Amino acid sequence: MKKIIKSVNSCESLKELEAIRVSLFGKKGYFAAEFAKMKSLSDEERKDFAQNLNRDKEDFLTLLNNKKLELEAEAIAYEMKKDGVDVTLFNKDSNAGAIHPVMDTMDKIIEYFVAMNFSIEEGPLVEDDFHNFEALNLPKYHPARDMQDTFYFEDGMLLRTHTSPVQIRTMLKQKPPIRMICPGAVFRRDYDLTHTPMFHQVEGLVVEEAGKVSFANLKFILEDFLKYMFGDVQVRFRPSFFPFTEPSTEVDISCIFCKGEGCRVCSHTGWLEVLGSGYVDPNVFKAVGYENVSGYAFGLGVERFAMLLHKIPDLRSLFEGDLRLLEQFR
Ligand code: DAH
């Protein structure tokens, strides 16, 4: 008996254990032989004998079962260790990802305006003529539509050429005051050093009761924003034209490469154009049914900001997924 108990305890595999089980409980095993002995016993003896044997049988079953569970757990642990991956191990060759410079720049822009209490609005990428052009004071056949090389669908819908339609959508949905930005992708038929068919813009719109917002507010916020993005730069407002603003202005910063002295990047002007903005044209308010309000709007290209911030010479490289470029942003 003791020998068997010892052999169960020292048993190292399920196979070994099964052999012991057969030697005990098999047809030709220990218990079968013992029970056979009962035939030759008197009634009196038989009772005691059977009781003892049954108790032994019970004990062995428990012993075998416990050992079986133990060996099974060991086997599972072994398999897991053999095939498993230790995710906590440091791998010096790991290819950890990084935030794409365009999204990183976008986040920084959003961060500024959220801190300035602007809400974030969104709109569809597939737009209709009304929101993308008409309501923004760009009537059909208006020459200003030439500024936008548009991807049209056969049914007259189009891929939005700017984030400005979200101004319209927000004004139609909400009552003034409005203080919003819209970050998002836009599309134009363009492809060269500084243009890709898809790029990102951030649009801004502030609308208040008439007289409560002035050009000074616009100047302050954009100047403050550009200093937040580019550090200690000079900011200048230059008269320009956009159909949806009147007056309109383009905003330049002093060249961050030559500090305004003139270089190739700034075409030797000392200035870099970074934003379009202006006072919202009354026709835009008319299109959304707003009365007695005034406001300002602005729009910028996120890739342009990313290129300037990271000194990236070719815009197209931002969309090629070349690891040699992307790995520099880890
Ligand atoms: N939508 C213009 C563009 O795509 C950018 C722009 C300019 C937006 C002036 C504005 C604005 O809101 O006031 O080129």
C-alpha cells in the first residue's frame, strides 16, 4: 500500500498515473484480485474485509484524482510558458508607432481653441452645392469658384473643398452666439510640392449679437494663436478677398527659417502666409437666416502648419507612409 501511495506522489506524468490507475482498478488490477478473495471468506470476515477494501478504494480514488488535477495544471502551465509571449519584456527592436505629424499638429491647434472656449463641430465629407458654395456667397458661375478645383459626383454632390460648409451647418443648427472650430479633411484636384488631393483644414467661426465682436477680437485671437504655434514671430494682416468674408484678410508670420531676412522658403519676402480670415459677409448670414449679428471667420491648412513646424519640404511626403520620415516623430 505505502509503496503505491509513494509511487502516486512521485509520479511525473499523466501517462504514468494512468498506468497506476489501471494496476489498481483495472480488470486484472489490485482491487479486482482483492474482491475475488471474498468468495473464500466466512460471512463474518467478509463484512470487515469488504468495508476495509471499500475504504481503501475510496482513498485511492481521491489520491489519484488530486494527483491528476495537479499534473494537468502543470501541463497547462508548461504549454503556456512554452508558447506564450511575455508582453512585459522590453524589446529593443520594437516598432512602436508614433502620432503622425499632421495629426499631432491638428491636436495642437485644437488644444489652443478648446482652451479659448471654442466648440468642435463636424460635417460630412460629401457635401452639396448649397453648403459648400451657395450659402458661402459663392453663387453658381461666380468666378471665385475657380479657386476651388472640385471633385464632383455624377449626382451633383461633391467632396467638400474646404471646412467652411461646417460654418453653414452649425449656424443652421444653432442660435448665436457661436464660437466653433471644425477640423477635418478636405479635397481638391491638385497635386504638386505644396498640394495633395486630400488635406486637412481647421475652420473657425465666431458669431455674436451685432456690435459685440470686432476686427480687434479677430486680430487678437489669431495673433495669440500663431504665437502659441510658432513661438516668438511677428504677425501681419494683409487685405485679401474671400467671398464669404468682407473685409477679408490673409495672415502672415515672419519667416521662421530666416527670421524675416529673406530666404528660399519665404521667397525672399521675409513672410509666410498661414491663414485666411475676415469679417463674415452679410450674405452668409442672410443665407442661414441670421439677423442683427456680426462675426469673424478663419481657415487654415493643417499640412502647411506641419510642414513649417517640422521643416518638411514636400507636402506629398506626409502621405507616402515612408517609415524613414515617420520614425523621426517617435
Ligand atoms: N475656406 C478657405 C479656403 O479653403 C479658407 C478660409 C478663408 C476660411 C477665410 C475662412 C475665411 O473661414 O474667413 O481657402
